[in-house]
Amino acid sequence: MNDSLTYSHVNLTRWASSILSPMILLGCAIGNIISFMVLLRPRLRRQTTSIYLAVLCVAEMGTCYTGLLRQFLLDAFNLDIRLINSFTCRTHIYLTYVFLRLAPLLLALVTLQRYLYVSQRAACSLRSTCVQLFCLFLFVCLAELHLFIFYDLTYSDTRPRTDDVPFECTVDKVHHKSYYEFRSKIYPKLALVAYTVIPLAIIILGNVLLVRTVRQASKRSRSTTRKKRSVTRMLYAVSVLYTVLTSPASIFLAVAPTSYQLAPAFRLQWTLLRLLFYLCHSVNFLLFCASGTFFRQEFASFVRSNCGCRIDWTNSSNQPLTVAGITKFEEETLAPNMKYLHQNNLSSNKTEQYSSRLTERISMESQPTSV
């Protein structure tokens, strides 16, 4: 009975992973690459929040293609990248956790930065943004360096140490007993607090303060807060979805004991939670399009400039045209001399059309009429 139950769990796990993982990976690649390119277009990258979100797209692609891709190859083709040699074991698990830790810290940092910018408590320049991102990346790389040092192809830490049991990419609990105790008992709870509880607290509290600040600012001036609201809505959507989809997997890993990994239901439960977790990293493009007005306009401009297609999002009812024929978004983001140049071009075109019509009329009146 236990053997049949285990067999059914294994088959169901492989079936779910083999079908759903490629969809999530494809959506992650297409969505994050397009989002990265649109967020770094000249008009959007003036907002430092767009730079943080662009870096977040890179971190989420790295998270999916180091973690989910490995599980897909393992479930679909029984191929484990970490078992190729000792170097791939250490490198892969190190990069997996580096990208995994970057995403929540980036969201917490961008939420804090956005609140300081909207509330006008601190000036956010491109230089300070790059320094913050570099320090964050350096901190994560150093904090997770212990994985690269102590992990190796060795005997399993959950199975008997016999010659019949194949090696795994794990920690040798005989040679590194102290670190194994740290990794098994202290590190999961420490990671839960440092990479889940604290970032989520900052994200939730920061978004609450952002909502209050943006509402107060919109009462004072509607024209100056339109761009702030658009970028802030994108941050709301990403933060809320990240909180909902990633928390279950993080809590499950911290609470479940190491011995539970041998239970038949563990693999199925962990696979479903893992797919839910990685789904969060592949839907940013949809969230940006649904919540960001300026992102939709820039995406439409990106498609027109690269594919020759026309997406009529800029002339919608909530973005009326001005007298010069440009949208409110273009009027706010274009430099003043560019706007005047656009208006002068339109007026000169109208003058040329009027002159040509007048010339044709005079020439027709000057022709002799036949009797």
C-alpha cells in the first residue's frame, strides 16, 4: 500500500512539473525580457523605481532558470545539473540561492525608496540607486557564500551511508558536523526572518504608507502626481502578488523538518508550492500592463518602433490629446523645446497646406474661359 501510494505521488509530481514548468519558464523569459527593455526606455528610466524593477526582472529570470529549470530537467528527463561534478554542484546551488534572496530584498528596497521619493523625504538620484543596488548584490553574494564553500557531491544526509546509495549535492554531516547543524536547524529560520519576514514587513508597511502619501499628494495637485501614481501602482501589484504567492513555500521550508523529506507526500506538496512560487516570477509583464498606464504607453511605442505594429493605447479616453496632437503623457515627459518643436512643425505644415490651396485657386481663376 505504501509503495503504491509513493508511486502515485511520484508520477503525479512528475506530470505536474513536466507540463506546468515549461509554461512558467517561457512566460518568465518573454515577460521579463520585454519588461526589462520597456522599463529602461528613456521616458521610464527617469523614474528610479523603473531601474529597480528592471533589475528585479533580471533577478526573477535568474531565479526561474536556476531553480525551476533544474527541477524540470530532473522530473522530465531524470537529469540533475548538480550531479555533473563538484563544481556544478557548488556553483548551481550558490547561484540559485543568490537569485532567490535578491528578489525579496529588491522589492523591500524599492518600496522603501518609493516611499521616500513620493513623500519627498529623500532625493533619489541615478548614482545613489546604482550604489544601493551594488551594496545589496554584494551583501547577498557574501551572505550565501557558505553554500559554495561547504556543499559538495557526497553521501546523502537523509539516507544510510552505503556504497549503494548515490552521491548527492549536499553537506557532508560527518566532516562538517557543526555547519550541518547550523544549516539544518538555524539557517532555515534565519533565512525565513532575513529574507521573508523582514522584507514582507517592509513591503506591507511601505505600501500602506505609500497609499496614504499618494492620496494626500493627489488632493494637492493632480497633474504632478499622475506619473507617481502610475509607477506606484505597478509596485503595489508586484508587492501584493509576491507576498501572496511566495510566502507559503518559504514557511513550508522553514517549518518542515529534514526527516519529512522522505515522506511520500513531501515531494508533491513541495512541487505544487514551488510552482506557485515560480509563477510569481513570470507574471510581472502582465502586472505592469494591467497597473501601469505609462508602461502600457511605452510598450505600445516599443512595439511600433520595432515591429511596425500599432497599438492604440495612447489615445484612449483617459489620455486625451492636447492641442498640439500629443498625449498628456508625452506633454509631461518631453522636454519643453521638443514640445514647442512639435507644435511648430504642425503649424508650419498647416501653413504649407493653406499656401498650396491658395495657389491652386489663383491659377484656376487666371485661366481664360471658353465661349
